[in-house]
Amino acid sequence: MRHAVLPALLLALLAGCAPAPDDNGERIVVYSSRVEQLIQPIFEAWTRETGVGIDFITADDQPLIQRLQAEGASSPADLLLTVDAGNLWNAAERGLLRPLESEILDSRIPATLRDPAGHWFGLSIRTRTIIYAPDRVDPATLDSYEALAEPQWRGRLCLRTSKKVYNQSLVAMLIEQHGEPRAEEIVRGWVANLATDVLPNDNQVIEAVAAGRCDVGIVNSYYFGRLVAQRPDLNARLFWPNQQAADGTRGSGVHVNVSGAGVTRHAPRAALAQQFIEWLTSPAAQELFAGLNYEYPVNPDVPLDPLVASWGTFSQSQVNVARLGERQAAAVMLMDRAGYR
Ligand code: FE
């Protein structure tokens, strides 16, 4: 009976129907591009605490957003949970999310990490930063994303493909900070410095650095966290770029993105879904949500996972992550012009 509202086909796809804590008969439906092992423990904690069950499906961002759009007003989904502000922005642009007013969310989430209009909210911070091989690179020679375009890095840089939204958001930030002509110059410099063809994922960038195929790369720090948790002697280190400007003032900061969520436009249980997002910003949920994947809690009052804390402190970009979505189409065209495949 508890799944009576859901069509049979959807039920068959609901990965989250595995044994879960008993619920009180109330359930919400989550569409998630975050993978099952990172969300199931959190969903179970919420159900234990509130008695509200969660049914979910997981899929890649674009199919999930397209599905939500195709289902329209008959969608069973209450909540979209996804990664990258570009995806959240895109879902909001298509009118798939409803604006929320929540003092809890506004007070717990820094303003740069949520939609100014309230359609979506960052729940964990993901830093896209520089990785280097400590046996071949003196970190004193590293400085910024921009500096990786300089000739001293010729034949020494590894990058993931430009098709990945993470790099589209990074270039969107460069456009936001420098304008397109300068951003294109930087990207052209990166391409000229590549040691290998672009790689399919961040893990391969880290492995290539560790194995000596290149000396530096750009990756999300949680991939490094996952690898180094298993291989503490991995020949790779993180570097926090853009901490200081040339004139000694504060730099533009490390590029950050978010994983986040929004309540769907046609959510059958919108009030419950909002309560769930609010709960996700509470300290206990934040520790789980960020810690399970070596990410940073979005709520600044929440302690870091010890491994993440060991990477030290840094200042982060103060560009609102919503701008990354707005600039993404321009970023894709710019990377294409610059020959970044
Ligand atoms: Fe990722």
C-alpha cells in the first residue's frame, strides 16, 4: 500500500525500495543523480528521525532533468537532488523547480551557494583544485588556474575532457572573472600545455600525475580523498590556487561548486520535501552528506571529515554558483574554439 501513488513502471525502477527503516506511511519521492551509496545512509537517517520514508531513483543528471520535464504535472517526484550548479540552474531555467522561502536554509547556507531566487540550494561544497606530483613539482611554483597556462607548464598538464560539466563550470568562472577574451587565452594556454590527450575522468588525471605522465592537473578534491584514503602514499598532493593576487591582496579563491537540491514545481508533497532539504542542512545530516564523499559541508558550523581537514584551509571563490550555470553555454563554445576537446 505504501507505494500506491506510484505507477508500476516507476516502482520497478525505484532503487531505494531495498529494506529501509520502517516509515509511518508518509513518503516522499527523490530523483537523484547522486549515487545510491552516498544517499541511502542519509535517507535512512531521515526516516529513522522523522518516520517519513523516501523512494528514489538514481540516474545521470541530464536524463533525470529530461524525465522530470517529460512527466510534467504528473511527475511523482518531490525533490531533485543533483550535482553541479550548472545542472541545478538548468533545471530551474526549465521551470522544473519551485522557489522556497526558508529562514533555515537562508541562515545555514552561504548566499553564494544557493539560487538567489530560492529554486535550489547547495548542500555540499566541491572544490575543483590543482593536483601535483610532490617529487617533481615544488608547490612554491604553483599559483593559480590562470598560471597553468604559462609556458613553464608546457607538456606537463593533464586535464579531464571539456565535455564534463565540472570543467564547463570552471571555465564559466573564468569568464565571469576575466571576460571571454582573457578566459579564452587561458584555456588556449592549458591546451598548449597538455602532456596527454584529455582524460575521461578525474581519477585518471590523479593517476596520471601519480604515475609521472604529467606533473599537474585539475580535479575535484573528493576524488583525491577517495584514492588517498585507500593509498595514503599516493604520489600526489592538493594545492589551493588563487589565494593571493599579484599585488598581495586576497586572490579570487578556489573554484567551488555544489551538490544541491530543489523542490520540484509539481511536487505532490512539497512541504515535506522542503522539510527534508532543511534537515539536510542540519549538523548531523551535513556531516554524513559531505563526509561520505570527502566533500565540504555547506553549513559552515559543521566540522570537517578528518581527512578533508588535513588538506588545510583556503579561501573560496565568492562568485555565486548560479553564475556558473548562466555562463555555461558560453563556456562550452569557448572551449570548443580553443581546441579543448
Ligand atoms: Fe564527481
